[in-house]
Amino acid sequence: MIGVLAHPAEHAVVQEFFELFKTPWEFHRRDQAYDVLLCSGDHDFQEDYAKLILIYSGQPLQVDVGQETEAVSPERQGRMLLYREAALPIYGEHLLFRGTDSDLVDEKSKEPAMHVRQSLSGMRIRIGYNLFEEVRTLLTVGQPACNAGIPTLDLHIALLRDVILASGAPLMEIPPVPKGYRFIACLTHDVDHPSIRQHRFDNTILGFLYRALFRSLFDVIRGRTPVRHLLTNWGAVLKLPFVHLGLASDFWHTFEQYLKLEDGLPSSFFFIPFRGSPGQRMDGPAPSRRAARYRAKDFAATVQTLMASGCEIGLHGIDAWLDASKGWAELEEIRQITGQSEVGVRMHWLYFRDRSPAALEQAGADYDSTVGYNETIGYRAGTTQVYKLLTAEKLLELPLHIMDTALFYPAYLNLSPQDARKRIGTILDNAVQFGGCVTVNWHDRSIAPERLWGAFYRQLIQELLDRGAWFATAAQTVSWFRARRSVTFQHGQTTCGSIASCAGVHLCIQQECKN
């Protein structure tokens, strides 16, 4: 059992951290003995409170005095540490130590950020940053795009786990992955342009014509696109008048193609509720091009087909991130089409702010899946796991990790298929190592002309299968994490290798025991 000493202002973050690092813990009680005592900052405790005492702070503490620990002056700017050669960004106050060897060091100076001292009472470890303030930053502000590829929060958990195990203290943990799988794969689709027939001489059509006619040619010359893609795009341009006349099929209506590509695997489609509404930004109306040319009700029959095939239907919200009453109306539109009371949300253009969790929760959203990047791929919140948004009471966040437009748009990463596979490969490596989920967003028209990213998407699905993923809709993924979060530990649980079952979802408990 881990006892935690933290400032009351940190308690909500402490509680969320231990939902992610799912192991027995409680806030410290003087009448209780602990295997591990974790302290955030200066606290009054005795050396014999636990065999392993970990003290986190980015400032010099009273406990440092007389401990043969020479601290380098603390800094307030961000610093990159290395934990066993893995990059670990620190966003708050931090300090380094001199005169000791450590697995946690500054990237540039190689000076340690962790000091280990062995005493008669046990092991005492001092770490030079505030763990819970780092977690707060990750789950609220998030990481800058330059650190997007680093699962920072998961590395904090890994470091703490490794330290506990190295000390010989017992550790029981429910890992963030269903039994028998390596991680969860969550395939999602933002439905922005489900029909090219609904676009006439607007910016979307002009952009399509430019990319299909000229950008495709340029990409063939550069060797980034095969000639067959150019011919397909030019053929789509020639076909366009016949599509508008109703004499040819609408090549942006891709739902049946997705069902074939996914071949029985569940996925989630997020539909925009209202036509012609760009919504609001913080400082006024959003750009007019944000408005959709369709409304979800236009595709009610398609929705029923998708649901009958095991897919989930969610809300691609317009103003739900900003206004709870508008969010309720948007959710209600999807409820009426699906007949389901619980509806998840991903905001159009990934609009989000610090008050969005409370607004979405008040609107009645079942979960949110907006937290990610438009311009890159990776971990805005630093984790593979579903987590609770700290400014909400219960609303859970399914973080977005991989988005097609971020990979391939010239204004964003602009990667070749080969380079995109390498970037995604690192994310999948992390998923195998840490568990959790990989959430993919492949837009509805991304497998159609002029993008033609269907072959890449098919290869991505195959790699997810090859790496042992459990495929689930966004709602199913969140439901699994809810079940894991609902598990509680009691004093005296010492059975190794046991299995906990909650809400019909099996959760494997990994435990290192030394009795």
C-alpha cells in the first residue's frame, strides 16, 4: 500500500494519477503502516514511516538539509530529462543534484535529477520535480507540439513503478489493457464532407479541384504519389458534373467503403448536427468555412446501417465546447437519430478550452475525444490512457493520437507514406510498452479522391492487428476504462496473479509480491 502526503490543493490530481497508475494507495494516515510513502514537498514525517520514502519537489526542502545532497539552483523554465535514455520533459520547477549516480539525468549536463540514499530504516529517494504539478499541467494545459511524441505521463508512472519494484516493496497493479491484448485500437471518423454533391463552387470544391488537378501532378513529379492516383483524381474531376446531375455515384459518400476496409472491426463516426452553422470562437464567430454543408438527419438511413454493422455514432460538435445549452441541443439531435441516450463528443476542428469539460458535462455528453493536435500526432496529455478531465466531475477524455490530415497535409507534417509509417510505428511501440489505447481519426473523405489515403489506412489496420490490439469503439474503450477505474483495493489483498472482474469486463491484476 502506498501512503501519499500532498498539499490539499493537489488532492484531485493525486486521485486522478492513481486512477492511471492503478495500484493500492491512500492519503497518509498516522495509524497506518505503509510499504511506500510518497511525499509532495515538505511534510512532517518520521524516517521509519516506510521502507521506501519518495519525496518529489522542484524546490530545495528542509528534508534535504543534512542528507549529503548538494542541490543545483532550482529553475522555473522547462527542462528535458532522460530516464534510462527516454526523453522526459519537465514543465514546472525543477532542480538537479550533484555527486550521485542516477537513471534520471538532465539531457544536457547529465547531472542527476534523482538522489538515492540508503539508511537503516530503508531507502530514501529525492526527485527534483513536483510529480503532481507535472500531472496537472499534462491533463489541463497539455504538451507543446514539439514534445507531442513523448508519452510523458506514462513515463512518470513507469519511473515510479520501477523505483518501487527496485526497492523490493510489493506492488499490485491493474494494467491499462484488457486481458489477452497488448493495447486498445480505437478507429474513429470525423464526418465533415459526406457528399460532394452538396458542394457547388464553394471553397471546398475549389480546393478539391486544385489538389486533384495540380497538387496530384506535383506529387507524382516529386515521387510521393503513384501515377494511378493522379489518373483517379483526374477521372473524379471529369466525373464531377455527372455526380451533380445524379448520373454518377457520389465518390465522397464513403461509408460502405469504410465498412469493407474495417471488415467487421468496430469504429466510431462523429456527425455534425446542423447545416450551415460555423459556430463560435472565444473572440466571436468562427470562420464561415467551418460550417458543414450537411446535417446529421440527412444521413439517418446511413446512421442506421452503420449501427447495424456494430459502429458507434457520436457528435461532431459545433458549440458544445463553449455553451452547455447549445451542446445539449447538438447532442439531442444525435440522440433522436440514433435512439440512444448516451452520446460521445469530438469537437469540430478540435475546438476546446479550460471550461469545455464542465460545459460538455452539463450538456450531457457521455465522454469527450477532442484532446489532440491538429498539426501533428502524439500525446497532448502525455498518455495512452483515458483520463478524467480535471475541471469536470465525471467526464472522461479519450485522447486523440493519430489524425490523417496531421500526417499528410502540406500545412502540417506533410509526410510521405514511408515517413508516416515510421512516426506511427513509434506510437504503436509505446502502446505495446505502456498499454492504454491508440485513437485514430481518419476523416470520412480521406479514402476518396483527392486524398486517396485508403491504402495507407488499410495497412495501419493490419499493423494494429499484427501488434495484438483489441479493437473497440470510442464508447467501448471509455467503458472499459470506467470499469477499471471502478475497481477499489482493500487492505490485506495479497493474492498474486489474481483477476478482478467489474461490469463484465475482465481486468488482469499484475502483482509483484514479497511476503
